[in-house]
Amino acid sequence: MPALPFETLPLELKRRMEAGERLRLIDVREPQEHAVASISGAELIPMGTVPARLTHLEAQADADVLIVFCHHGVRSLQVVNWLREQGIENCQSLAGGIDRWAAEVDAAVPRY
């Protein structure tokens, strides 16, 4: 199986979700950002806590593709890079983050 691209686009993610692909959304923003805007069903794991949650994320990646997102896609790409360095290949960053998701997929998600 070829390696997943490092990023997925919001409209591609929406299509994959609607197709029933096994995905796990991981929000690596801070709790105060999550309080402003979130994607339904996403698990909040702030970026600074990701190393401590590695075992948890490894277990999730065994069953589902991890889709990591932040505000604009910078932190999530760093997290995906780090996860892949730890041997978790089954992960991608949401290109443009929750901001691009709100702009292109779900206008009900507040932009900040």
C-alpha cells in the first residue's frame, strides 16, 4: 500500500467521511481555540500533549486514519511529521486547518 500524502484537502476529507472511510479527527489546537470553533467528533489533543498521548494515538492509527488539524495547518503538519518519525504512518494533516474547512466545507464553523 503506498504511503498516504502528508496532507488532505478539506473537500477530499468531506468526501472520505461521506464514503464511510475509517477516520479519526485529532484537533491539536489549544482548549480556548477549540471552544471557539470545532469539527464534530474531533478529539482535542493539544499539540504540547501529543508526545504523552503517543500510545493512545498509535492504538487509534491501527484502526483508523488519523486526520490531524489545527487553525491553519502549520501545527498539524508538524505533528504529522513527528508522528511519522515515531513510526505512525497512518496519519495526515488537514491542509489549511479548520479555517479552510470552515471556508470550503462547513460555513457553520466559526472562523477566527
